[in-house]
Amino acid sequence: MSEVERESMEFDVVIVGAGPAGLAASIRLKQLNPELSVVVLEKGGEVGAHILSGAVVDPIGIDRLLPEWRDDPDHPFKTPVTDDQFLVLGPAGSMRIPNFLMPPLMNNHGNYAVSLGNVCRWLAGYAEGLGVEIYPGFAAAEVLYNDDGAVIGVATGDMGVERDGSHGPNYQPGMALLGKYVLIGEGVRGSLAKQLIEKFGLSKDREPQKFGIGLKELWEVKPENHRPGLVQHSFGWPLDMKTGGGSFLYHLENNQVAVGFVVHLNYKNPFLSPFQEFQRFKTHPAISKTFEGGKRISYGARAITEGGYQSVPKLVFPGGALIGCSAGFVNVPRIKGSHNAVLSGMLAAEHVVEALGAGRGNDTLEAMRPPGAPRTSART
């Protein structure tokens, strides 16, 4: 553990990140064993604060986690996809690719256009109803280890630290949250996940992870420009043929449209930033009409993992596991990752419950097997 003396709290399971993966893991833990003590740390001021709204979600994860969710009148999946469009953009025009020419995996029939922030807030309410403790506004800043090098918890950030790193007059050390297992679901390229991947060599024999940047805005548009359930993906202009990336418009409920622009990190234009390219994209004749007379409500950006399955690191380490985007579970061809995040959180929770039931703790979450049975991979 850190040399700083900290107050501590003990739990059966500590989860870092109140995204779809972390919340799904917490719910599944309590479903399988209501007696477990489970805590979720969330760096945002509230659950969903760091989740960029606007996504198309395959409900397979929620179906498995909460099979009766459709009976909940407060569920956030209000807008089923009604129309899929794929456009190739040129400087002055566009061409729609017929849907029958697109790979079946890109078909969004049966999916939902949602605010992912609302999904997380809804899941958080469900988790708290099961007895999960959720601490928003607390960022996990340090991984804690025992003398054997196994993860035993995390520490929140210290307060009152001066610019030179010294302790100021109002210094207060962060809290240590200790658990028999720690699940890391802090998102793409999170600081703790990076440390754990390096320390335990989790990316050995894997392809290097690839990243992109996704810029997104949420707009309230005029009713005549709103088509609930329309999902429109596009590629081409303003990017050149050497730069990977694409764009999307998702028409949600309440006259809201999420617009996004993704650029791979091989972007090399010295004159325009990805943000400026995003703004150019919105001026295209096939896009601009949607936003005429509208109002931008919010905006933001996030990193995206684009390496695919071959870049997913080993998921388990002594004392815990990586889940969700911390492990890189974005399915790039499908342009989706939320359902994989939910499923990975559930699977990790099931392994944790099995291990705790056997009296284990702070070890590697490999599946138990009968004596003499061959060892199976711990990857999900």
C-alpha cells in the first residue's frame, strides 16, 4: 500500500467507473448474492456526467441483465431504430449506399437510439435499489497492492496538494477502498488500467491497441427536421482517403439529435484540427438541413478503442479484472460497444461470485475446474 496513512473502508468488491460495464457488474453481483458489499466509484459529479449522450445500443446486454426491463415505465430505451442510412459524402454532394449492400452486422433493426447518460443513470438507480453503494465525485487515483503484489483496492485522490507536489495546509489524504476483488471499468485508456496492463504484462502477445477520437454534440432541432429513430452513418468528406474516420446522426426522442465525428489517430492535417473538421462536416448539404434553426445543448469528446478483438489484453490480474472499454471491447465494424461493456461486466461479476463462494480473494479470477481438467482461458 501507499506510504500515506489513509482511512479505509472494506468491501467484497470495489468497482471503478459507473459506466455500463461497472454498473452492470454491480447489479449482477447483487443479483447472484445480495449479501455482498459492493461499491462503485465514479469520477463525475453525478452518474452519467462523463458519458457522452447519443448512442445506438444493441439491447442484448440489457436483456440478459434485466430481462423484464421493458415493463419498467422509466426505462430509457424510448426510440427504436426505424431507418438505417449509409452515406458517402463528397465536397458538394452525397450518395446513399443501399442497405442490402451493407454487411448484416451493420443492420440496426431491433436496436435503440438512446442517451447513454440516461441509461447509466437508470442502471445506477437499479443498482442502488439492490444495495450497491455508488460514490460520485470520487476519482480512483491509485491502485493499492499487498506484499505479494496483488491488487487489494484503490485510493481516491489526495486533496490540498500544492503545485510542486508538496502537502499544503489543507492537505487531506484520499480514502482507501479495499476489496477482495477490484473491477476496473474506467473507460478508454484510463490511468489505472494503463498501470495494471503494464505491471502485469496483460498486453503480451496481443496486437497494439489502436485509438481514435470521437467528438459529439447533442442538439435540439426543429420538429420538422426531426425523424425519431433515424440512424445515419457517413464517411468521406471532409476527411481525405488516407485518414480513417466517419460520422453519424442519431435522432433521439424529444426533438433531440446526437451528431458525432470520429477520427483515427493517424490524422495528419497541419492546418485543421479534428474539431474543425467536425464543424466543416456539419456544413455539408446532406447534414446542415437537420440543424437549421436548432440549438446545441451539450458537447464533448472521448477516446475510442479501435484495435478490435486481437488488441484486447488479458482481462484478469491478481485481485481483479478489466471490463468494458478499459479492456477495449468496442466492436468497430458494428460501431458499438455498450452491449459488450454490459456483458463483460456481468461475466466478471459471475466469476467474482464463484470465487468468493469458494473462499477466495485477491487472486487471479481464473475459472475453477475439477482436478485434472485442462486449464481454460480466462479471456471473455
